[in-house]
Amino acid sequence: MSETVSPLYAAIDLGSNSFHMLIVREVNGSVQTLAKIKRKVRLAAGLDQHNSLSIEAMQRGWDCLALFAERLQDIPTSQIRIVGTATLRTATNIDQFLTRANTILGHDIQVISGEEEAATIYQGVSHTSGGQGRRLVVDIGGASTELIIGHGFDAEALTSLNMGCVTWLERHFNDRQLNAHNFRQAIDAAKQSLSPILARYQQLGWETCVGASGTVQALQEIMLAQGMDEVITLDKLYRLQKQAMLADALEELEIEGLTLERALVFPSGLSILIAIFELLDIDTMTLAGGALREGMVYGMLSQLHQQDIIARTLTSVQRRYQLDTQYAKQVSTCADKLLSQCEPDFLAEPAAKVLLEAACQLHELGVTLDYKKAGVHNAYLIANLDLPGFTKAQQHVLAEVLKRYKDVLTPLDTQHAISQHSAERVLRLLRIAVLLTHRRDTAVQPDYRVQSHGDDISLSINAQWLDNNPLTRAELEIESDRQSNLGWTLTIN
């Protein structure tokens, strides 16, 4: 009898601030997270002036690894990867730490170079985050900051700098004062570290910028808690710096949306990010879907390499929920034809076209739970599923569109993924395509022509066909009233 191959994979990252363990399984051509375990170890804080790790810091690390070891027992060795990063690269007594750590885990720890860490982070980002063209990736860790420029799955520039939120805390906020002097000192020092790579990175350029890991994630959580959208800008960073400076001392820091766990290293991480924004002249940044640990996992899953992330995500969801892919394709083809006959700028944003395709492919997701509340179930599932390739803002607008894919039509909530006009037009095209294809057979689908002018849509269908299909005719007339009642003129000719 052949042995069953385990679908489980584990990635452990021994970072300078925290130790993380990620456990996933490969299912339906995608990665499903089963567990995320994190412990604040603050290893970098245990380095003395000679870069020797204190026994107290090493003990915190060993205690954490003893917890992790339990979850590794049932996972094949070939499907486990454990790496150490900046602090372990720096520590002069690393052998003392590794000897006991390897024994505790029952697996060897690989201490990776800064360049390899940057390359692995980029793979984690490229396999979990959408976006067109060349991207700049920023990952601020405890003792190092990685900056990568790449296109698709290929990195073109890899840099790991010796600055991080723990080391900058000890170096520039060691008096625990949150004043203008300390912030300026931390920002200027970060700029000095960045200056050697400035010319090359500006020459390469990028279309999109994404941030990975703790500092950027904490910033996004704060912004959303304070009613801002998910897009990070320099003005928002300045606003959060002012909020931080309202506290005299680090121990008194309270910002809405900032967790106690992250508060200690927040000002130092914020300083580094402000320096990066100012020096590289970054307009906007969004949160990446993954980073180092995800890159480690995808490195072990060679069958998922070099695939279109969004297509892989849509296929995985369709398989998991046993959706009718043939009908989804019919709806998608119909929506594409409708769009092609509209004005060229009807959906000017590439992201809007991606969301229209995703909406067509997944519009029956909620039906798998219950027909009567299919739209509500659509919204819940889309908002809460892990959808690599889509940002949280894109998931939100996709959920709102699929909540209204048929029957009752209400205005879309404010969203920040695409323009409100584009979001409304995605919804309108989806609803029309679903109506025109409701018999689920291309042979009985009508021929039609579409014209658009601004928000006005005119749909022309053969009169004889409409006479022979009175239910579709009635539903189209009702849909015309529903869209027109919201100021979205839909004329059926």
C-alpha cells in the first residue's frame, strides 16, 4: 500500500520582534490557512553592544519554539521550512542558540541572508497580491527592512537594510519620549540608510506599491478603525505621527485601532515608513496579502508557481463550492459582450474589469447555502474568504456587488477600490448579463445590441424573441424600472 501524502505544510519565521508559525494545506489548487501562531519574543532587544544575544532573549526564543514543536510532529520534514532572519544573522553567539533550538524543534533552522529574505518576501507578495505592472514591496521587520522591485513573479532589485522597528526603538526612542526631536532623528537615520539605493530604485520605477508584515498591517488597522480607507498616504502617516506625539511617553501611547501588543514598536516603524515615503516619493501604498511565511510556503508548492493569481483564486473557490463553471463562463461572456459595445471608457479602470469578471464567475456562490438569501450569503462569503490577488477594498466592493446581483436593487455603499461610477456599472452589467442568460443555454440566448452614453444604457433585442420569451421580457422591463429609479437609465428597445 502506498502512503498517503500529507497536504499540510508549515513555515516558521524566527523574526527579530516576533516568532511566527503558519500552517496551511494545499486544496483545489490553492492554499488554505489552518493556523497562525505568533509570539512576541523581541529577540533583537537581547543583543548587547557586541551583538551577543542575552541568555534571557534566547530563553524566550526557546520557550516559544517548544510551543511550536508540538504542531510540527505530524507534518513531513520535506514540508516544513524554518528560517531565521536579521537578528540571528547578526548574533555572534548564534551557535549556542541554534544548537538547542534545533533540538527542541526536531528540525534544522536555516539562517537566510538579507537578499534571500527579500526574495522570499517578494514571492509571498507576488503569490497573494494582485496588481498590474512593476511593483515596489516594502517590509519593515524588527531588525531589518526589505525593499524589492519586481514584475509578476520575478524580482528585479533586492535590498535588505539594517534598520527595523525594534532596533530603531532602542536607538532613537530609548528615552521613551514621543517628541518631535526623536521622530526627526529616527526619520533622518532611516533616510541615511536608504540613500545608497535611492538612484537605482528611482531609475527602475514602479506602478504600484505594497507594504508587508506588521508595521503596515498595524497602520491599516488603525486607519480603518478611524474611518479612513485602506490606502496609506504620506498625509495619513503625518496624521498618525501627530496622534502619537499627543502622548508624552511611549508607555502612555493610545491611538484608536492600535493594539497594546504593537504599541511599543509603532513609533519606530512609523518613522521608517515616513522616511521611505518621503525619500522615494511614494504616492500610495496598500497592504500585501502575504510576505515571508507565505513565500516560504509557496516555495514548497512548486505546482502553484507561475500561475495567474486571480484566475487560480476564482478556480479554487468554484471547485470548493461546486459552482456551475459552464454557466459562469456564459455569464462572463455575455457581460464582456455588453461591455465591448459600451463606450470605450465605460469601465476605464483595469481593476473594474477584473471585478466584473470575478463577479460573473462567483455570482452563484451564495446559492450553495440557500437560494432565498443568496445575495446575503454571497456578501458574507466574499467578505470573509481568503482571496489571494484581491485587496480588502476590492473584496468589499465585490461583496457589495454580489449582494445585489439580482432581484432587489439598492444603492452601493461607499467603497474605495474603484470609482463609484465604475462600481455601479459593474453591478449593472452583471445584473443584465444574469437576466439575459437565465435559461443557462447559449442556444436560446438572444442576440442584442448595446449603446451607452454616460450612465445611460440602451439595450436592443429582437422583438420576436421577446414575444417568444415573455418571462425574460417582463424581467427586463422590471430591471429597467429598478435601475432607472436609482438614476441609472436603462432603456429596453
